[in-house]
Amino acid sequence: MTSFHRSSEAPGRVCSRAGSRLPRALLPLFAGLLAVLLPLAGTAAARPAPGHRPSSDPKAPARFVALHDVDPTILQEIRYATPHNFTGRPVEGYRQPMCIVTRETARALHRAQQSFLRRGYTLKVYDCYRPQRAVDSFVAWAKNLDDQPMKGEFYPDVDKSALFDDGYIAAKSGHSRGSTVDLTLVRLPATPTRPYVPGEPLTSCHGPRAARFPDNSLDMGTGYDCFDTLAHTLDPRVRGKQLRNRLLLKEGLEKAGFENYPYEWWHYTFTPETYPDTYFDFPVSRRSLTPGRG
């Protein structure tokens, strides 16, 4: 579109870019034309440059909240926002290390936490809502058999080619519906867990507690996200204190309305689910939530 400007030689006259003068009788016509064209020019200037795609991240529905806003006493160690997970790198979609769940799930966790606090324990969450893009990245990772930097810790005895058949990786996760959490118990007063250092020597997630990566949680018999049958909640090989700790977690959460996934001692879903058939893909970040929710 040709732009127009006022002439410095003849104030009050409208000129073309070349500067030729227009008859005074045509000035009202061009004034009206400018009133239409100038706003369009501003709109065109505000459009993204070719190849640029504005952020199209979806937002969370209003019934999603940050767990910290409902119960700040529950510890959070969001593993997928760090490289200390079975992929060895922060997972796509985890923009901040925070727990997001439905409001109903957060309130149920708060009820469970109040009971555990009275007994000298606190809950600690490892993962909460998980965007579908993160699940997709797990599927892509599982298909790349050469990408195995964390095998020595998380799946030392499992062939990566069997992760789909064995049920460790799937195209959909209940976490994406917002009512499922991965969590454990920590005795109070809680001592911090040291951070994982990328490249450090790995030890098996199902080895003796003293040999596993240090965690301030109770001894549950395996580490979190351990791809091994020993992680089954009621595996008969788990006995003594380790079994008592699993049952302590299980019974306390069941009283608050959660159901355990029997193949993972850390995996619980609040029922009835707020969104039983919907898998969301908004990023894990404060910006995904409407301010002031709790």
C-alpha cells in the first residue's frame, strides 16, 4: 500500500510520496480515504513477521490450581523439571518445578497432609498434572533405543525395547487429566535431598537404600520411577519396614479418597476424577493458571 504524508512545502495539503499537489476539491475525498487506510496500516504493522508463530499454549481450565496455593506445607520435588529422571533431561512442557492439580485433588491432598502431619510425616510430590506433550516426548524417547543415559538408575534390568510391552511407557497418562499424583512420605523434620549432578555415577533404583540415589523420603524399597516389578505396591518381596511405609502411605491416601495404581507404589488418583475423559496439554507453569485461584 502506498503511504501518504503531509507536505512540508504547503501546510494543509495532502501529497503523494512523490510530492505532487492535489486539487483542493479532492482533499475531503482523500481525508476520508486516510481515515480508512491508516488504521489498516497499523494493523498490518502489528502482524507477526513471516515465519513467526505467536504463543498458542492453551490455558488450564478454572478447576486447576497450584497445590502450593492450597497447601504450602506439602513438599515438592518435581523430577521432570530437572535432568534427574529416566530421560536424563528436563521434560518438554515442564516450564516450572511446580505441582498443578484439580482443585478437588488439591483439597484431598490437604486433608491427607493434615493427618500425616499429626503423625510426624509430610507428603512430598514428585509429579502431578503432566501435559500431553510430555507424554508424547516419553513415547519418542522410548522409541530411540540409543538414548539411554539413565538406564543404570531407572531401568537397569529392563531392555528399553520392552518398555511399551511391559507397560512402563504409554501414549496416554492419567496424569494429563489432573487428578493423578506421584508422591511419597518424608519424616519430619525434613532434611533436604541433595541435587542430582548430570553425569555422576548411577546406582540401581531397586538396590539397598544406602546404595540408591539419596532421597529424604521413607524407605519404600525402590526409588521413584523405578522400572522394576519390585516397585509394585504389594510385591511379596517387599517386607518389614519397607512394606509398612508403603501401607502407611496407601492407607492414609485411601482415607482421603485416592486409589493406588498397584504397579507403582507412588502413583495415586483422586476419585471421582474431575475430568475422567479429558487429556490436557497446557504447560506446567504459573502462567497457565488464572491468577488468584486456590
